[in-house]
Amino acid sequence: MSNDYSDSQEFNTNPYDSASTLRGLETEKSLFDALLSLARWQIFLCALGFMVIGVALLVVLIALFLGGSGRWFFTMDICFVAFVIYTVPAIFLLRASRAIREFATKRTGTLTLAIEAQRSFWRIMVVIACFVLGLYVTTVVAGAFAGVSISGISF
């Protein structure tokens, strides 16, 4: 007797069930393995992000102790912007990693929560990428005006 299971039914581990049910179990296991691998990579990237944040804070503190004026003031500003730019995505990526790991190991969360956390991370990344591109454009335009004013070209 052959059992036809729809996609919405749970998989049964009975060895006498049809082969399609057993293939579903293998697919489910590979999905959870892939999610755990994704969570590990996300934790690795979070660790790198937090290291960059630590170095940026260290440079800001060193600049403050050296007087915080002149070229150190500029360095302090750059490192503070780097601190802000790296902190927010690292926190959101850590949240996404925890949600994915919770779903894949404990089966307590839902896949919807895990994907929603991942979507929030990418939404923040788009906002930050637009901000950084705006900074680049502003820097190029300011550099062009500074170059023109230094060279003495008048229009």
C-alpha cells in the first residue's frame, strides 16, 4: 500500500513508507544543515565587525588622549563614523544568526522569524550603503571644489 503525502503533512520516519517521504526527510536535514552553516558564517562576520568596532574605538580613544585637535580630530571623526557604520549591521546580523540557529537546532522559532531577522539586516545594509555612497559623492564634489579653488581657476 502506497502512502501519498502532501507537502503540508509531517514526515514520518517509518522505514516502510514510500521513498518520497524519505527523500523529504533528507531534504529537511540538508536544509537545517545549510541553515546552521549560514548561522556560523554570520557569527564569523559579526566577530570581524566587532573587531573593527574595537579598533575604531581604540583609535578614537588614542586621538582623544593626544589632544583631539588638528589631524587627530579628523582621524577621530573618521573612526567614529566607522564605529557607527559597523555597529548597527553587526548587531542586526547577530540577531539574524541567533534566530536562524534557534530555528535550525531547537526548532522553537519559526522560519518566518529567521527570515524576517535576515530581511531586517539587509534593509539596514541598504540604508548604510546609500549613506556611504552619499558620503563618497559629497567627498568627491568637495574635493573638486577644493581643487578648483586651490588652482585659482575661475568661471
